[in-house]
Amino acid sequence: MFSSVSSWILSIAGIVIISVIVELILPEGSLNKYIRSIFSFLVVLVIVAPLPSLVGKKFDYSQIITQEEYTLQEDYLFQLNVYKTEALQQELVTAINEAGYDNVDVSVSCNNYSTSFVVDAIYVELSNLVITDKAEHTNIIDIEKEILKLIISYANVEERKVHFEK
């Protein structure tokens, strides 16, 4: 009996000490309030834990604490991948413009519902191409090669995934 009481008291002291240390480490704010409430709940659980055995009934903790499965929200993944796609498209257009080629349309295709952002294909429209003074090449084949190198370096994709449309 004495060992169970002493282990119960040590459990209470241990969770209180851990909660004080965590509270000292965390900065002030709303996160600190949530952490404090979680540790308060844990202290109450540790204090109440031996009571069912004193009453003489078996108590199933799994009914109180259930492990929730976290599912990824498809809407969130879709919107996140759309933002990444738009950012990559803008980055590619900017890099191509800085190389001296204006009015180049870039379209990035990917699976927007995937948990990882993987580019399936990149389409480059050159029908409205304007060559500025900064451009190194005027030949369309050389221009495609230069734009291809830019896309591969910025998007980190394989050459076969880049498609030019004229």
C-alpha cells in the first residue's frame, strides 16, 4: 500500500515539475495558455487515476482518451499546391524575362491533391515571344535550349517534362 501511495505522489510531483519547466521555457502568449491547460488536465488525471482502484472497480482509460486519426484535408492540400504551382510559374516567367525573352507563357502541371509537390509537366508557349536586347540568342532553337536550361535549374525537373509550344 505504501509503495503505491508513494508512486502516486511521485507521479503528481513529476508532472507538476515538468509542467513548471515547460511553462518557464515557453514564451508568453496563447500557446502558453494551451500548454498550461493540457498540463493541468494531466495533473487532474494523475490525481484521479488511483481512485477507481480504491473504490474497487476496474476503470478503462481508453474510453476517455481515444487516439484520433488525423486526416489530411484535401481542400488545404489543393490550395497549397495551387499556390506552389503559381509561385513556380511566376518564378520561371521572371527568370525567362531576365534572360531577355518577354511574353513567354509558362504553365506548370501537377497533381494538386498530392501530399508532395511534384511537377508532372511544364508547358512553354513561345508564339508571342519578344526578344529584348538582353537576350543572348535570336535563333529559336538556341532560345528553346536556353529556356530549357533555366526551367531545369529553377524547377528541378527532367528534360522530358518540359514541352514547347510555338
